[in-house]
Amino acid sequence: MKIAIIGTGYVGLVAGVCFAEKGHEVICVDVDNKKVEKMKNGICPIYEKGLEELMQKNYKEGRLRFTTDYKTAYNKVDAIFIGVGTPENPDGSANLDYIRIVAKQIAENVERNCLVVVKSTVPVGTNDKVEQLINENLVHNVKIEVASNPEFLSQGNAVRDTLQAPRIIIGTESKEAEKILKEIYEPFNLPIVSVSRRTAEMIKYASNDFLALKISYMNDIANLCDLVGANIEDVAKGMSYDSRIGDKFLNAGIGFGGSCLPKDTKALKYLAELNGYKLRTIEAAIEVNKEQKIKLFKKASEKIRNFAGLKIAILGLAFKPNTDDGREAPSIDNIELLLKNGADNIYAYDPVAEENFKKIYPTQITYVKNPEEALKDADITFIFTEWNEIKNIKPEVYKRLMKNSVVYDGRNIYDLNDMKDIGVEYYSIGR
């Protein structure tokens, strides 16, 4: 089929590349001309494992194109997928401005019957509004239907999560729209769950927020483990054998970040309040996560009142490994507190997120190309991201390179006894 993808961020670009990989003819549309030119030259605008290679391959083979000319792109396709951003408003609601702009563009320019598919994460009822907005502004005599097809990718594994998804969720209001979406996904050979549009929208939020609940629950238990002398890793192992609980998302740490879970928990909370309902479980998850993100700083502050003059090593900036995304990253919360409490000598290492963090901290941080440079003569080390490059650092390296071998580990990378035996003063979460 011929497909147009609007937006080339995590959602849009990954979907477009994967559709092309499965044999569809795809044109990706973005308003940023520099970004489009980069993609035409084989340069992926985001760091995502395996994405650039697949993008280059499908572009070379002619199944994937990039353009800023949305008017032409909309004219000759069977389906238009909307993958633009829905950033968080100050009150926690989802900002749908980009969705509205795109819907109006489609209404004014589409010249043939087609299916419009909302892939962006949107509040329940948004697809209804998109369909209404398009039909109210149609210029040509065409039939447009709107369907919901939320994404469930995990940053760092987005290509795998798309090509090998456990299920595809499609939300439609007609058999015709359902048939088109099933045809698009037929080459993927994956289970398809077909529901109403509003149900599809809710499945997205319910799924993401359940994961957020699970993470916050384990972090809450980890904090109690610290107080009563239990080990959260052993607790998680014991829990994981129960098939009702499973073994995923049981790792305690310094909370969740990124572009999805923080935004989606707040958006669902807002949606509930809008409908006169209080989602107490989600509110608790948000509050626990807010406190958990600064857990390491609080631990360090129990011993250090002022960080002025100390060399502070930071290992890992991105909110998780295998991505350059720093949105809502715990590192930011801790860096802010360190700076406010006198820190004036921060050295940071991250394999891929440096450029994104330079936009936030252009001069306040010294960025280095390897962990050893950050650790050399450091008084304190904070570990915020469990990159393999960081996990592979041996305990003796901290003892050898640091001036004072004091390590605050927010991802529980190291064995407690290994660090103790080597003489490192080591603090982790729930152990």
C-alpha cells in the first residue's frame, strides 16, 4: 500500500521505516527541511538501535522517501499516519496543537478517499475530534475515515518492538477502516486486537501507566528495604517466580523518565479529573517517581552539605540506555540540585546523549569521552544510566582513579560485597 507518515520523531520515523521494510511504499513528511535533507543523506535524526541502517536500506531500494511537501504527499496515498508530538501542557494535559494543524492540512489537501490513522498518543476521544475537524474542513468531495493505532515501542528497542510486537492495537468505527488497517499490518504476521477508537486510545494509556505503577511500586518497596535491612534484588527475584507478577519491570532504581511514562501518567490523571474521577493509584505513582528521581542526591546530602570545590563524576545522562533522549531524565533533577548546592566541577560521561545535554547545560558541565576521564581524581560519582560501557567498569577502577572512592549508584549495577571488598564507599537503592 501507499502510506504517508506525518512526523519523523520516534513514533513516525520508526513506523515509516518498518512499514517500508515490510514492503509498503512510504513517504515521510516533516516541516523541518534540514531534518529531511539529513534523512535523504542517510543520517538518522534520532539515536535508535538498528534504525539508521534500515532507513538507509529502504531509501536506497525506493520504498521510503522524505519530503516537506505535504500537499503532494497526501494526494496519492491509501493511508495517512499521524505521528506528531503531543507534548505535556503545564496542567498535565496533552497538547494537541500539532494534531489539529495536521488534521486541517489533510482536510484542505487530500484529493482521494483515504484512511487517516492517529498513531500519536492522544487522550480518549481525540480520534472523534480529528474526524470531525477533517470533515468540517474538507475541500474536495472525498471520504475520510479516522482510525486509532497507538504505538507501544520502547526507546532503545523501537525497531524490534515494531517488527516483533506482541500485538497490534487497531481502533476503528467501520469494517472498511478495519479491513485497510489489517491489510497494512498483514505482512507483519502479528496478533491484531481490533477494538473501538476510544478503547484503543485507552489501551495505550492503561498499558503505559500500568508499567509506571509497577516501577513506582518496586521503588517504594526498595525505599522500605533500605529502612528495614532487606535486599530489593532478592525481593524482586522472589516475586518474579509468581506468574501473576512476572519478571519484567521489577528493577528498583531512581525512577522513570523519557517521553512516554511521565507524560502519559499526568495525561491520564488529567483526563480522570476532567471526568470527575480521582485516579489515586496513578497519582501515587507520579508522586513516588518525583521523589525517587532525587534519591541519590538526598543520600549524598546526608554526608555533604556543600558540593563546592568537589570534583563530581556523572556516569550516564540519558533516561535509559540505548537512547540519546534526556527528557525527564533523573540526571537532570540531580544535576539541578547539585548546581544549586555549590557544585562547580561536574564531569559527565554518556556514550550518545552528550549533544542533547549540551543544549541544557552548555557551560555548567564538562563533557568527557570516556568514564575514566570523569572518574580521575573525583570525590564523588553518581551513576544515573546503566549503559554497558558503565556496567563494564570494574570496581577496582573506582578505587584506583577516584580521589575519594564514594559512589552513589541509582541503577544497582554492582554487587555490594565486590565494592566493599575493594574499599569503595558504595550506596545503591534498596540494598
